[in-house]
Amino acid sequence: MDIYNNKWVQQIISLQHDDGSWGYFHTLSKPTTIVPMTTEQALRRLFILGLTKDDEPIKRALNYMRNVLTGSQNLPDRREKVLNWDAFEKHMIATWIRIFDKEDVLTISIVNMWVDIVVHAFKNGHFDESLYSKEYRKYIPILNKRERVINVSQFYMINLLQGVLDKETENHFVDYLINHDNGITYIYHSKIAEIPQIFQSIQTNRWLAALELIAGYDCAKNKLQYAIDWIYEHQDKNKQWDLGQKSKDGTYFPLSNSWHKSFIRKQDCTIRIEKLLEKVEGRKLTF
């Protein structure tokens, strides 16, 4: 099916502004009546639905983000004071550019900066908060009183550092992510090492989202075996998965136009889980 026949894709594209954005940029939470779609929400949903950098809406969004990164355009968002907004804005924009285009040259200096900071923080084999803060402040000055540092275990950092860390640091980093008590900021707020209590739940949906991020690291196959085993335990006799109606959140599900029929819901759930398994195990889709 032509991806542009998907009603969710059509709805999101219809909201895109002339400059390639969707208005306010920052927030990965659910859309509201006042703000029906932020640029981040739109990009995440379109990525999940299968759009790439070759699709015109993404080309326009990438052009917009590159303009922001070079300073020729400004975000309309309120500048938060709880952290260095200039640094966070670059961190955030560079992440979204690389999600769609890992070869983008504008992001190289930002990626290299974060590699230096994170490698230093894990140099003793575990995350050292004092080393992280010290190295962080070499690059990112304090702009406001009581300003906090950018969290290591969060959506942007995990995407930004995929494929660029040395093997040892990557192992320590992924161990830290899996065992972090508060999970991954913006994605999943519980320990990833702990399996959800109920398979058919919104919790499992979000837990899978965390696994999908970690699966982008080379060491994921060994680190996530406990999760893969549990997922296979819930495969039905037709080799499908069903996360249930309550897993529909408007972000990761649905993929199809409607879940009125259960077989379509199972199809969406199976496609998503197969993609995760393919990423972790290096095998081809079977569905």
C-alpha cells in the first residue's frame, strides 16, 4: 500500500507549516487541543509510519532543522531555564536530523562533543556523575542559577550516540540504560531490565519503544536476550503477537488506518515486533 494512503500520514502532512515545521518543536508528549501537533510529535509518528529522508515532508522538515542548527531560523518554543537551552536545542535538533540522515555533516561536531563527554563519564567502567558533570561543563557553560545538566539516559542521547561509541564505552552505556531505575526520559519511566507485568498493555508498548532504541547498538543482541525470550513466550500459535486494544496510543500504534478488526491489530503488533527482532537478531522479516 502507498504510504501516503495511510490516514495518519495524511493528517500529519496536512498540519505541516510552510517552513517545514509543525509550529512548536519540543515535546514528545501526546498532542493537545491547543497544540494539535509539535514538530517532534510529527517526526516521531512519521518515522514510525515509515517515512524516510526521501519523502517530501521529511525533506522539508530536515531543511527547517538545518536552518535552525545554522542559526538562520529560530525555534518558536519558550526558552527553558532549567538547563542550557542553547546546548539542549542543538542536542535535540541534531538528534532528529540524524534519526533521518546519519550522514548529515552539520551534526558531526555536536556528536563528537557528546562522544567526548560520555566516554569520559564511563571511563572507569560505570557511569560517574561527577566525571560527567565536570566534562560536560568544559563544553556547556551555566547560563542560569540552579541549572541542571542534560540527562544521559534520555531519548536524544541514545539516538545521537548510536554507532559512534567505542565498543567498551558502548557496553557500559547500554548496561547503564537497561538498569537505570527511571528508564529512558521521554520514552519509558521504569527499569528496562524488569519485564512488564502484563503483555497486553500500554506499559509493554512503551517498554518495546525503549528496546527499539537500545537495539540500535551493536551489543544489544547479548544485552536484550532476556527481553527477546519473554516476547517469544507471547507469540501465538499463528506466530503472531497481540498487544491488545489498550496499547493504542496514537504514537506507536495504530500503524493501519483502523483497529476495528482484531486481525489488523495483530498485524500491526506483529510487524512492529518482527522489526525489533530483526534489528536485534539480524534476521529478515517473516510476516
